[in-house]
Amino acid sequence: MSVYLSSSEDYEALLDQYDTWLFDCDGVLWRGDQVVDGVVQVLHILRKRGKKMIFVTNNATKSRKDYKKKFDQVGLEVHVDEIYGSAYAAAVYISSVIKLPKEKKVYVIGQAGLEEELRDEGVSFLGGTDPADNTLESFKLENFTLDPDVAAVVCGLDTRINYTKLSKAFQYLTRNPGCLFIATNEDSTYPTSHGTLPGAGAVWAPLRFALDRDPIVTGKPMKTMLDCVKAKVNFDPHKTIMVGDRLNTDILFGQNGGLATLLVLTGVTTKEDITGPSASTIVPKFVTSSLGDLRSVEKAP
Amino acid sequence: MSVYLSSSEDYEALLDQYDTWLFDCDGVLWRGDQVVDGVVQVLHILRKRGKKMIFVTNNATKSRKDYKKKFDQVGLEVHVDEIYGSAYAAAVYISSVIKLPKEKKVYVIGQAGLEEELRDEGVSFLGGTDPADNTLESFKLENFTLDPDVAAVVCGLDTRINYTKLSKAFQYLTRNPGCLFIATNEDSTYPTSHGTLPGAGAVWAPLRFALDRDPIVTGKPMKTMLDCVKAKVNFDPHKTIMVGDRLNTDILFGQNGGLATLLVLTGVTTKEDITGPSASTIVPKFVTSSLGDLRSVEKAP
């Protein structure tokens, strides 16, 4: 059973208990371009009280540097090295976990942010934002030359997804022996300030279906993402809490890492999703309606 | 256990036994633009012997009229009313099975052939080949106006698939109450003369994943397709055989309809797929390496 938090005493106790705070971003800090009410103050309070803060996002369209601009834009002060994205996790996985040889390449379904993280990790790539692959012209297999050095296909959210990219990725995955299938994250949808749109998991769903094969996923809820954080930041799991709006990514991610979890209802998950007979089996430790609620600890005179 | 056919006596017995012959096209009659060796002669023989022939295709990119051109092009003489496509089945399903009211519309992910069949059945539609929806420009939800009359999304193979189409379809399916999710077919891949490419099932896989919902499928192996044939053609199931290259569409389709089945190995299924410990549980009645083999009944002097 989750503990529902609502009073300033509840929030005060939570602040006392946890030293390191991991946050999901979309649906927790903001929705689309709008910061969630009260979140600016809450981050100020946490920083003032000396809490370690880590922002963990499955957004793979932006590099950490780009993502920093999003924080700036909505008025949240964070440092680049506090941000961990699934594109970064994918790049680190390729460069440091599987240690792809330098002469090998990856084929990218994804946007500039994913390319930037790969470049920073020294991974050669093709596809991605290459104009030749961003086309609705019909794909002619007879004009396609398979690059034998492509040893992995890596997929993130790509709003310029098209049949040429899918077909090329499919060729590499079926014709280059041992070619790896890697995905930044498997979010089925993502929230914007105007509504919900198909997510990264939907973008590579065609490959999963055509191949009948699951990718290696580097984002939440997978351990790869927490390994990335652990490599850079010291934290005591018993004094660490993961705050998120999704049960099957954020809350599961916290649980997989042995962390406490706080679900907020400003994003994808509704109160109905966690109560009643059809409630999820993923149960957060704490629930509050919004991260902004925590500002009440400093509201009293 | 399947019966493997290889001698002219085998084929002669098969011709004696079946009066109505249903054929899959891609991978059976042709691969890409190349007719399978011997098939021209085999169809001549069947016609000469007074066999009823029906061509059942999951190809939803072409209308029956368009598809006729494909037969002409590879040198096969058939009549338009011998052709049954999954786009036609989807249009008939919408107009005659669910009887969509005339003021309602469908949103199309698909190509001109699907639009033509819908138009012929008097179904109003939007999306499809509309230039506004065939773009890689970023999709802005704030600029999108939901049409409340869209009561179904229908998906076929669409090689101009893009994020705008997926996002619009997703909006209709999540925001228009009761909006139906219909797919022409769920082929994961399709064969061309230069190799294999992602199929219709891969094109709508993003929606299935984002929605966590399966579509109603009108193509093979579903009964809807055979209902379409039955409405137009009289045949005795005991004297009817379905010839195809895919176990999970063609052969299952034949079995679902109580027909005999003949698997050919000129398409997707290999000998390895039907033998050994990991063989499919879908077992065709007969197997032969190619439909062209049947010409041997007239080779002997």
C-alpha cells in the first residue's frame, strides 16, 4: 500500500528522510513547456537544504547540454552534470559496456541529441539526421548498399521516422551477423502541454514486430540507466528517492535500484490507475498529487 | 504431417482433387517484379481444365484494379473479379459489416489503393495520400483540430508512414469515443525481388504499442477476407485449396476456412521452418517447392 502525502508535516518528514533525490522530468517538473506549479520553489528548498539532485530522463531527442536549455527555459536552475538522459545511457552502453570497436558503426533512428551523445562517446554512426534518410521518397532496396561495419542499430524517439529509416535498420538487423538492437527507452507515449503523443517505444515498434525481437533498452526502468548515474555520483540507496509520474518506467526504475519511490499525478498516471481492482502491481512507496505540493513546508509563517 | 509433392503423378492427383484454387500472390506467383518460373504455364493449365481461380492478397497498397495491372505486367491473365485484396476487405467490412453511417469518416494510414476501395464502397475518409499528412515537418498538437466525425482509423501498408499520420491516428483513437482500430493485414514483412522489407503490421505497430490495443484485422488469416470471397463466389470447401508461402497468414487462412492447403517455398517460409524441433504448429496439408512445379503434368510427351 502506498502512503498518500498531503500535509506539510508529511513533506517535512520526507525531506528529512532522503538526501538524494532523483527526478523524472516530463510530467513531474513540467508538462510540455509549462513548469508544474510550485516546482521552482521546491527545487530551491531542496538545494537550500543541501539535497543532492539528479534528473533522469528517458527523453532521447536531446543531449544533456540541450536538455539543460529546457530547464533554463522553464526557469529551473540545474547543472549539466545533474542530468542523465537515455541517449547518454545508450552512448555509454555502446562505448563502455559492449565496447564497440572504433572501426564499427551504429545506424541511428533518432534525433540530434542522440547523435551528440554518441559523438561525445566516440561512437561512429550513420542515419539519424542525415538528409538522405529523412525522406518520404520510396525506399528502393536495389539501390541500398549494406555497410558491413554497422554492428548495432540504436533507436530513440524520432519524430522524422519514416519507411527508409525503418527499412535500412531492418536490413542491418537481418543481414549483418550479430548486429545489436538497442533502444534508448520504451515509453509508449509521452505527455505534452497539449496532450499525449506516441513515444520512443512506438517509434521502434515496427522493428520489434518485423524482427520478432526485443531490443536492449538503456533507459528507465532498466538498470543500465542507474549504472550510468552510479558511475558518476555517490549516493546511499537507503537515503535516496526516485520521483516520477509513470509506474512502469519511473517507479519500477526506483524499485529496480532499491530506492524509495514517490509517484506524482501531474503526468501519465491517474489516481484511478493506482486504486481499485485493475490497479497496477507496481506500487510506489509514496504518492502525492504534485511535486509542487512540497513547497508547503515553507509556506507556514 | 504434410505431404511433400514432387512427381507429375502427385500434381495430377492434386489437380483432379480440387476445383477451386485460391492463391496468395507475392511469394507464390511472383517475387517483386519477377514471375516465379513456370507459373504462367500452371495458370494456363488450371484455366484450360476449368478450375475456378481466386487471387487473395494482403497487399493493401493497391486496389483490385491496380493489382490487375501487376498481373498483366508479369504476364499472368486474370480478371479483376478474381482478385480479392485486404484493402477491399477493409472497405467492405466498414461499409457492410459495421455499416458505418454515411456522415462518419475514417482516418487512413495507407496508400492510394486503400483509398480507391473505400471510395468505391462509399466510405468517406481523410489522411492517406493527403499531402498535408505526408510530411516530415514536426507535428504540432496545438495546431491539430480533431474531427469528431472520424469513427475509425484504418491502416494498411504505407511506405510514406510518418509521425504526423501516427499522431493524428493516435488522437482519434484516444479522443473520439468508440473510434475503431482496423487494419488490412498484419504481415510483419513482405518479400521483394531484392529482399525483405517491413510489412503492414510493422506500419501500425506504433499504434498498437502506444494504445496497448489490437486492431480488427480484415486480411488473411482472418475470416473477414473469406467472407468477402464467399459473398461473391460459390465454392465447395471440400474441393477447394489455398496455395500460399506463409504459414501464419496463407496456410492458417485456408485452415480457418476449412480448406485444403498447399505451401510453396518460393516466398517467406523455408524448409527449415517446417521441419525439425522448432517447426511451426501450423502444418500445411501439402508442400511443394514451387507452384511452377505443377507444370510437369503437361511436360511428358
